[in-house]
Amino acid sequence: MLFLTELIHQIYFILAAIFAILLLRGLFKRGTRKTFIYDIVYAYSIIPFLLRALHIK
Amino acid sequence: MKNNHYKTRKIIILAIVLVLAFLGGREFYEIRHFKQSIVVSDAFTERFMLSDYSDSIKGTWADTPVYLYDSGEPGGSMLWLGGTHPYEPATMLAAYIAAENIKVKKGKVYIIPAANYSAMTMGILGNAYPNYYTLETQWGSKKMRIGARNANPLDQWPDPFTYVHYPSTQNLAYQDIRNLNRTYPGRPNGSLTERLSYAIMELIRQENIDLYVDMHEASLMYPVVSTYVAHDRSLDICMMASMTLSAEQFPMKCEASPKSLRGLSHREVGDFSDTLAVLMETPEPFIDRVAGRITEELMLTGKDEFLQTASEAGLLYAQPEYDIEFGSPMEYRVGRHLSSTMEVIKWMSDFFPEKEMILEFPLYEDLMEKGAGYFLQDPAKADKDKLFYN
């Protein structure tokens, strides 16, 4: 059980990193919503995932 | 050309965002790694980690220092907890003041200033309150940390949809799986907070702790504020302590630990060990939902006009009645905890002479006269073997 708990816990960090990468990709390579505002939204949304993936917040 | 323009724009935005992430992240990193100095008193015996009693928290952020003060004279023993909920910082300050000033003439005392260490490494999400408060001492200012209620999600995540308490199987709020005061008696193979509870239980069981005191602070709209909550076996000593305090020092209520409310220390610690389990609450306006600006000043003085209005409307449970002229200052709350603990020790010694403990540490009157900072030692002038970082 301890192992499973730890595994799930670590998977969440990995997922956070994957979402950060997806958002980064979305910032540079997206087909729709290409305005300046959406650039800000995509870039800003990276912060929580980045901080979580780095074990900071 | 246009594509290059877009790309440059995105890179600039990303760079700005990364700077913001760095600035925000640095603050989060600092509070996560902040260390509090502690200069132990002459009665100090040894410092060890709680994981000595359960390997299951070794190397985790739940592992926390325990300070032992052993008189060498046979008598009672006490485990004294601050920081079960680190957003109730008078509990940690009371523990630090005790650890830095205590004299033990009979019996032994174990002090854990930050029981839920993981919860001390962050603030409460969404509450926008200060991470620290500053105490004035005789030798300058001392920065003190304000933490959160539950363990840090960095250390225990994800939360379940419903937290099923072990072993009662009672359903509790999902976030309470990270709440040290909902996970007792814990288990060695459970969540991190359950493992922490288990380690505390193991310390109590292996050291045959006679008295367990868990310090808390409560919002003034919570009926259990200014109260002892006593397990069945400790009800007599708490009732006597409550009456004595109310007659001589300050109003202090006493309640019996409900049998149907599972996971709380005053219930489970008493049920799953032979100790006399006691929980104590002081009034902390800082965590009241109706309080105005949540500032460092509010933390230190407890003065809030919205609470005054609530008090006039009869909505508060604090005793004595809340008065903005006085508020609920830090030294008052710390002093209450110290004197409330001493009174319980006295009555335990009276009811059970074989568990007698003779201790000295600053009490309510001392705190009200000299302030809380007066009793903190200067780490710059401390002997190296007495200086620790918590």
C-alpha cells in the first residue's frame, strides 16, 4: 500500500510536468485562438504546473 | 516575417511569465525551507527525531524533532504538542517558550513544537495571509512562521473523494486525510499523515507517557474556543483545572471528548493508549471567517472591528467576551496555553501521586507582564550545544 501511495503521488508530479509541456507546446503551436490574450493565458497557466513539477508549490 | 513576429511575442510573454514564476516560487521555496531557531533550557536532555519511533516517516517531511527534558527523578511523563495545526502559531510559540525556559525537577517532558511539520512548510491556499509574524525580544526581532492547517500537498497527494478514517471507517471531509487531528491513531502503512499519527502514538506507547497535551487555537465563532477537551480518563483533572483557572486566572471551559467524533487526538490517543489525553483551545481571531484584513497585526493583537460587531450580536463563544480594546494578543494566547498545561499537570499530580511532575516554565501572568518575546533566547549568544533549528 505504501508503494502504491507513493507511486500515485509521484505520478501526479509527472502529470504536472506533462501538462506544463503541453501548455508550452500550445503556446507556440496551436491552430486556433491565436490572439495575444491567449498567448498570455497559455503562458500564465504554465506557472502552477511548473511549480508543482519542481516540488516548490 | 509575421511568423517571426508572433514567435518573438510569445517568447517575450513566456520570459515574463517565467520571471513571475521565479518570484512567486522563491517565496514558496523560502517558506518551505525556513528554519526556526530554538535555544533549549538547561534542563535539556536530548533531541531526536520522531521517526525513531516509526521508520515509516523517516526521510519524509512529516518527520519532526522531539526535545526531551528528563529530570532523572522518577515521576510522571508528558508529551506536549504544538503545531498540530501550524496556522495556530500560539501553540508553537508556547512550545518554543517552554522548551527554552523549562525546569524539570521531577518526571520528564517530551516537547514537539511542530507536530505536523509538513503543514508548517506552506500557508493556507486562498487565504492570502502573511507567512510570518515578527516578535520583539530583548535582543531584537525574531521572525516566526505561520503555517497551514493540513499537511502540504507536495508531501501527500492526491486527496480522496471521501476520507475514510482508520480504523473506525467513519467518513470525513476529503482534505482531513492531511489533518493530523483527524488521522489518529494512524497506521504504519497509511497516508503520510496517518503514519505521522502512528509515530506519535508509538512514542506515547513505548515511553508510557502519562499525560498528552495537544495545543490548538480556535476561531471565536467555534463553540469549543477557550476550552479543554478531555478524554474520559482525563475529564476529572481537566474539570478541576478548568474550575481553578476560571476562579483564579482566566475563564476556561471543559468538555468531554465526543465518542462519535473520530480521528481527533482527545478521543483516539486516549482510546489507543493509556495516557491521559487533553486538547486545549485558545481564541485566535486571525482564523475567524468574519474577521477583516488578515494581517500580521491581527495575528499579534487580535483586534478586529468585525469580530467586535459579532461579539455585540452574541455570535461569539470566547470567554471572557471579546472586546476590541483588548483583542486576543499573542502573549495572552500563549500564556493561556502555558498556564492551562501547568494546571493540568498539577491536578494529575494530585489525582495520581505516582505520576507527579514538578516543573517550572513561564505562565500566564509572566507573559501578560513581559510579553512573549521576552522569554525567547538570543541564538547568536547561545552555546552551540544548546542551539537547534526546527
